[in-house]
Amino acid sequence: MSISKISSKNKEKKSNPKFIFVVGGVMSGVGKGVTAASIGQILQARGYNVSAIKMDPYINVDAGTMNPIEHGEVFVTEDADETDQDLGNYERFLNTNIYRANYMTTGRIYQTVINRERNLGYKGKCVQVVPHIPQEIRDRIDIAVKKTKAEIMIIEIGGTVGEYENLIFLEAARVMKLYHPKDVLFVIVSYLPIPNKIGEMKTKPTQHAIRALQGAGIQPDFVIGRSERPLDMHRKEKLSINCGVPVANVISAPDIESIYDIPLNFEKDHLGDRILEKFELPLGHKNNNQAWRKMVASSKITSPVVNIGIVGKYFASGDFSLGDSYISVIEAIKHAGAYNKCKVKIHWLGAEEVEKEGTKILKGLDGIIVPQGWGGRGSEGKIKTIQYCRENKVPYFGLCYGMQMAVIEFARHVANFKDANSFEVDPKTKHPVIHLMPGQEELIKEKGYGGTIRLGGWPCKIKPQTHLAQAYAKLTDKKIVSERHRHRYEFNNDYREAFEKLGLSISGTSPDGKIVEAIEITDHPFFVGTQFHPEYISRPLSPHPLFVEFVRVCKNKK
């Protein structure tokens, strides 16, 4: 999205970068990430250069080794960092890349400080939690500002106010406010429950959360009140009086249909104006958000309905289904639905369900996606799903692991290699049609899992006259595109010639032709598998061409 810039006269007034810290109150999952992204989108639409940082309180160095059921999807940046899924929201809302410099964890901070101490970087001083840890955090914020050239940096602090884990980040923010009072402000996103038996919205939990924040030396400038229903004036006044926040800065954030409505909802309470006034910045271009409004309107189309099945294994946790494991895939499908002017209805299907009940549970779907994954659990259900799609001409889209399973299915049922498999699933298979990438075997032996796989943006050369080429040609004229990766296993080139003779097209490769990046069956309506993750770079204002084409074929076939 092109953003008109504010006049040079106004630019002169903005010498110092501004910082907005977003913290959470009462409970996790309240929506800090989409709130931070939405604030950024509002300010970007006013003409400001905005970026965002995520501070995660985990000891993990990055998100790469976390269980997706517990933590949600791992998002991969263009420069090969495995991060929290909130960075995906930042990229989608700001329509720009967010880099490694914009992500930090407690583990990453401590690792850097300890390594520096070991190398005499502190010249023999006693290294302490305070001031050295908060100073490292502030140094990293400065690096991110310089890299992104951000005029306004949105900084989300993970966790909830009152927890022990995020205190070092709050302390770093407190000191920044101390030294730069006009350049730093705080937003708390807090939950206001409406107990069923009482039927009244309660402000007390949020009051306690703000008291805890004040106990850390921080006074919030804005309160974002999350609840099932909009905050009424009585509730706003109560929070204002008890928490020391102007009533106009208590912003209502009720449950809504789509996260992309959030910036528009915030603007009903004039959040953008109030933030810029607080920073003493020009208000910019108030009406420069038309592309976003048009996209939101398109996303609310109710017909025709296209039924897409996602056959995976990372959405079951007890009695609950967790879509966060595949959040980028879900959003990419939504983007493509809005672009194709149809409503996409997603159906969650466990791969192990397909193993037990058979492919009859797939009937009625207009298209099927098998997304990313690791390990052998559910792999046979995915292979059955893919065979069903291939034989019944059901549009199929395989993402990373979904591509690998498609290769195995083709090897077994078309090339007649009955025991074909991935080396990951069965190291003893006679036909490892998916095998380890060079150099990975030693890393596995040494249990070197973190950050050692193929990560980040890599070039992909598109083969002409394929579904892949047709899809990309509609939205770009590039013959080599950059796509993001996160995998340890790859297509085994020993089988390449045999498979191509039988009708499996290699539609995308590395520029030197050695690494298979995408496969397809060209005489199928849509049967495409990509070793890369196109979902990572799909954005509401620039949907990924492969998702756009997949949904288009599903819609037309319906």
C-alpha cells in the first residue's frame, strides 16, 4: 500500500522516534498482538513510517523449538528468524517485512549479555540483572529503529502485567520513559468480564492490572477495554477515575467478526488522533485508509461459500481446537477469499481422523490443504487425503510437509514404490523420496535442532506453462520470486527423472535447478505442493498468488 508522506515542514518537527509500549492485563490471549498491529496500521495510514517489535518473556532463544499446540504457529521472517506469530500480524497489518532485529526473548537477551561477559565485553565489571539486562533491551530497540527507519515504533511486551517473567522488559520501558517522557507512551490491553450469573461488565480486574503496572513504575496513557460488548460511558468513567487515565483515552474493543475490523473500530474512538496529539505530532492524512476499508468490505461477502478443508495435526488440545497453530494459513485463505469475492468456510480435519474413518469425511469439500508439520503422527492420513484429491480431481494445495506427503503419495500409487516414505518418518525405507538436506544428519546426531534448518527467504525459479507460473503471472511478472522456508528435509533428486516421466512436474526450483521448490500435476485442476511457505508473505492488501489461484479454482469448480 502506498502511503502519502507528511509535508517536509511537518517532518522537521519529528526529529525523535516515538515509542508505544503495549502491555496486557488480566489474562493472556486478550489481543495485544492485533492491538499493536492495528495501532501501527492506523498511524501508517496517517503517513508515518511505522514498525513493530515483540518482546517475549520466554527463556527460549527463539520460537523454533516450541510446540505449536502450546505456543501457536512459528512465524519465519525474511532474514531467517523463527519468531512468535505476532510478527506475522505485524507484517500483515503493516504490509511490510519485519526483521530479526524486531524480535527478542528473555533467553536471547541473557545469552547475548553472558557471551559478552565471557569475552570481557564489560571490561571486568560485575554484570548484573539491573542495569545490564534492561540496557541490552534498549540497545536492541535502537538497532531495530535504525534498521527500519521507524518514526513510530510499536513495542508489544509479552505476557500479562503482574507476572514475574516480563519485569525486565517493563523496567527497560520505564527507564526509556524516564529519560524521554515526550517520546514514550503506554497502552494496556485489558479484559473486562461479564459473568453470566451477574450480567454486568466488571472493571475491577482491569483496575488491579493497572495497579500492578503502576507498581512497576509505569502509568498507562491509554486503556484498551476488551470485552464481549462495547464499554459504556459508566465503565469508561469508572476506569478513568480509579486508574488516572483521561476518559477519552479509555478505548472500547468489543468482540468483532474479523481482526481486520479492529483499526476501523479504534478510529471510532479517535485513537489515532489521541496518540498523535499525545506525541504532539501532526495528525497526518485522516482519510488515507481507503484500501483497508475496501479490503474489509470484501472480506464480509457472504456468498458464494467455498468449503476448504485443512487436514493437519496441530489443533487438538484436550477438548479444544486451536487454529493458532496454522494462523498464517488461515489468514492467507481469508485474503484469497476476499480477493476472489467469495466467503471461505474452513473445515478442520485431523489427519488421524482420516486414518480411522477414511476419506468419506472429505466429501463435500471444494478444496483441501495439507499444511506444515513434523514427525510421523498422522502422516498416513495425509497421504490418504492426497490420494483422494489426486484421483477425484479435488483441488489440492500442499505446504512444506504437505508437498512432501504429495511426493510420497505419487511414489506409492503412481510410480509403484510401495514402501516409499520420508526419511523423517521411516529412516529404513527402501525409497526415501524425501530425505535429509546436506549437513543436517550431523546436526541431528548432536541434537542441534534450534535455528539449524533451512530458514528465511530463498529464491525460487518458476517453470513456464505450469499452474505455478499461471498463478504468479496474474499478480507479478517476476520469473524468480523470494519465498520463505522452514524445513530440514527435501525432495530426493534421485527420483526426479522417473517422477517427471510419470507426470509429476517440477514447477519450481532453486535458481541453479538443484533444489526442488514446488511440484504439481499439470493436468489436474489444481494439484500443487510447495516446499516453501507462501502463507508467510500473504497480506490482506497483497494476497499471495498461489492462495488466490487455489481459491479461484475451488470457487469455479464449485
